[in-house]
Amino acid sequence: MIFETESVLLFMIILPLVSFLYASVGHGGASGYLALMAFFSFSPEMMKSTALLLNLFVAAIAFFHYYREGFFRMKLFLPFAIASIPMAFIGGTIEIEAAVYKKILGVLLIFAILKMLNVFGKGTATIKDVKLWQGIVVGGGIGLLSGLIGIGGGIILSPVILLLHWGKMKEAAAVSALFIWVNSLRDLLDNLVRNNFE
């Protein structure tokens, strides 16, 4: 990382803005933090754990507010969570080249921007139930990618819920916030354990 005073101050100004924007749509912000840290030349080793730690705080705050307002649906959350945790573990063990990592991160940032611009809509009045196999497939795929990149996965889950009419916008945000928190905690603990044994 570049440690000039101006760079540190600029980073500290931008970071809360990124957190606020992501939290406003129920996301933790890992993809944004990763992009920001890459811009400020953080080491790759530091980026993943830092993004996950920030994710825990921001996603917890977002989830608390959505839960308190009654938007969280456990029935919607569980099908995705069942497969995401073990698949995130597998994703975390896979090493990818820096160029591939940056390309995947770029695609995820596009997802985040589209979500913040409300491209995916506000959901629909007709809500469909998520079948268990659908939740396992979607949750497992997102979990694998989450572990691979070092994000919570809500940036992908939330648009999927809206596009497939599995929940309304704030329900998707509430479920995504907890999904992010669970996956981020699992990934962070896995990183800490792996680093201690290397």
C-alpha cells in the first residue's frame, strides 16, 4: 500500500462512502473494498481478509435494520445457505491468477453498480417459493465464487432473488445481508486458520 499521508486520508474518506452505498442495498461491500484497496496498492494477502472483516461489520448493520423492520424471511434464506457454506470453503482453497481474479472482480462490480441503479427492479407482487434444489444450486454456485474471490456473495444473490421473483426488494436485501455475514465469517475464519498453519 502507498503510505503517503494524502493517500491514506483519501482512502479513509472513500471507504465509508463505499460502505454506505453497499449497506443501503443490503450488501457488505467486499467487491467495492477490494477494488478500492487494489487502487491504493494493498497487497493481495491483505485485501481478502480486510474486505471480509469490513463485510462482517457492514452486513451486520444492514441485516439488523432490515430484520427489525420485519423484512427477513428465514424460509427464503435457508435454501441458499445450506450449500453456500461448504462450497465457499472449497472456493477458498482454489488459487487463481491475479489477472483472472481482477476480471471476475470487475464483473461483480458491474453487478453492484446495476443493483445500486435499481436495474434489477423492486421485485413483484407475485412471489414464488424457492424450491430446495433451486436454493442449493444457486447458493452453492454463489458460495463457490464467494470463497474464490473473498466476498460474501450478496452482490449476486440479491439480483437473482429479484429476477426470479423469489422475494421483494427489501426481503432480498435482508436475506443477502445475512448470507453475506455468514459466508464472510466462514471465509475469514478459514483464512485465519490456513495462515496459522502455513
